[in-house]
Amino acid sequence: MMRYLLPAVVLLAGCGARKEAPKAETPKAPEPIAIRAAAAESRRVERAVFVTGSLHPDETVAVSAEVPGRISSIKADFGQAVRKGDVLAEIDGTEIQLQLDRSRAALAQALARVGLSPAEENATPTTSPTIRQAQALLDDANSKLEAAAKLVKTGDIATERYNELEKAARARQAALDAARDELRTLLANIQALRAEVKLAQKRLGDTVVRAPFDGAVSNRTATAGQFLKENTPILTLVKNNPLRLRAEIPEPATGAARPGTRITFTTDAAPGREFHALVRELNPALDAKTRTLTVEARLIESDPRLRAGVFAQVRLVTERDAAIVVVPRAALYSVAGLTKAFAVRDGVAREIRMAPGLELGDWVEAPAGALAAGETVAVSNLAALTEGTPVKVR
């Protein structure tokens, strides 16, 4: 009988030890963070891009002589300003002068063959002493032939004599034709000699090297007494008025760069002053690596401090009247290289990533579409805010 009571006692003991589980507590909502706030504002601004550029001379030329020879003198030196037509250097022209004298003598000899003096070198004769002599002999032969023609009819001379006179007249005609051909040859030779004289005159003139434009000497590569081959540079001449401004415009702003567009720039060479230039030429293609467009502009103002090679900070207006939304600078919070602001919407903070934009005093441009004008943004306790944090505006 004891064998049957033991399980019942164990069962009753187990039922008495069972306890109820505690109920889970409901988490309390976080307390709103007290903040100060300000309203975003709408502004009308002028949008522009800022790029770097450099000044270039309007013209650059390596001045050289077209004839070889020894430099007898150099009239300009490094840094010196020159005017168009000024003598820069002279080449010894003794040999070229002798060539000119020889060409003139040959021309005078050719003119004498056609009965002209050197003073008549530009005349074009239609006859020559040889032609006149041949014409006289032909007239005499024709006269004798006409007389013989009458006598042969009356039998006063033999037919053989008449035939001889006829042959002599044809020979005189051939001699006249040859003289005329010789005149044409002489005239062609005279024309060639005239060209040689003009060429020698030009070469003699080329011994004097002159400035092709107003400018200044930027480099000197030769000295007096030095023998140079033709087209060997002697001086480098640059023209700094007007200067050219070249800049690289990023692809998104290329639509604002057109011929006639006015751009502004500043430079450390002339601190405190702003200069202007007009776009004249555009590169027909963008640089495939940098995705930029090279533009060239001509300066409107002149300043002695501006020189070729000067570095410039260029400002190109892309939009004259753009509507933007700005927030106070106090609304910006930067951490780990990220700048953000917090808009207050429905009692909670909403994070807005702030990209670099315009800065207008104590106000900063917000990304397009991120905020509306009049919307509230937090300006205090920014370090305690995250996306969705409840806030209470004081």
C-alpha cells in the first residue's frame, strides 16, 4: 500500500512549486531634446564657377635672318621694348652686294644687245640692231629681185641669174626671221636677269632684320660676330598688348562660355584689382582626360603689372539670377569629414547632407530640393541629434 502513495505525494509537491512569470515592462519614449531653431530663407544669387588660367602674349616670334652670314651688329637686347620696323640686327652684306653688282652688269650687257642702256632696263624693245641690219639686207635683195624680174622678161638677163637673186632674197628673209627669234631669246634672258637683280636686292635687304610688330625682347640667342645659317633665331619678340587669357572650363559649365562672354579674373601680380576679358575663341573639343574646355579671351583693360605667364583666378558666370535656399552657418555640423544639417519635421530631426555651396556671409546654400524656404532647421545641440531624434523647439 505504501508503494501506491509515493507517486501521489511527489505529484502534489510538484504542483505546489509552480510560480507565475513576471509581466514585461513597456519602454518609455525618449524625452525630446530641446533645441533652438531658425527658418531657411530664399535668395536670388548669381552663380559662377571659379577656375585657374594664365596670361599669354598676343604674338610670339623667333626673329631670324633669311640669309646666312656673320652678324655685324645687334641693336636690341633682353627686356628692351621695340616698335614695328625698328632694326634689331644686321648681317654683313658684302658678298650679297657683289652678287647684286654682278647681276646688274649681266643685265646691262643683255640690254646692250638689244640697243638699250641700263637706264632703260624696264623697256621692252620691238627691234634690235641685228634685226634692223637683216631688214636692210632683205629690202636690198627684194629690190634687186624686182628689177631682175623685169629684165628676165625682156631677155636682158639670164634665167639663172634671176634664180640666184631669188635664192638670195629668201636667205635674207630667213636671216631676218632668225634675228627676230634671237630678240625674243634676248628678251627672255633680260627678264631672267631682272629677276636675279630683284632677288639680289631682296637678299641685300634681308641682311637688315626688323621688328615685325610692337613688342619686347624676351630672349637673345646670338651675338655680334657670330656666323648664322639662314632662319637661325637671333631674338625672341613678344607682343603683350593685348594679352590673351586661357582657362580650362569644366564640362558642366561649358554652355556658359561663348564668344563675346565677359569673364573676370584676379591675379597676385595686381592685388586688389579685378580685370575683365572677352571670350574670343573656344577649343572645338573637350580634353578627353580632364573633361575641360579650353577658352581664350582678350583682355579689355591694360596694366603694366600684367605680363605673359601670370597666373590668374578666373570667374565665369553660369547663371545671372538663380533662386536658392540658404540656412544659417550655425545649422551646420561637421563630423568625420561629413557636413550635415537637421530639419525639424513633425517634431523630429531629419538629417540633410550639405554639399559645398555658396556662402553668403553667415548663410550657406542648401542642396537643391533638400529644403524649402521657411522650413525650420536646428541651430543648437546638433551633436546630440541623429536621424529621427525627437526635438522640442525652444
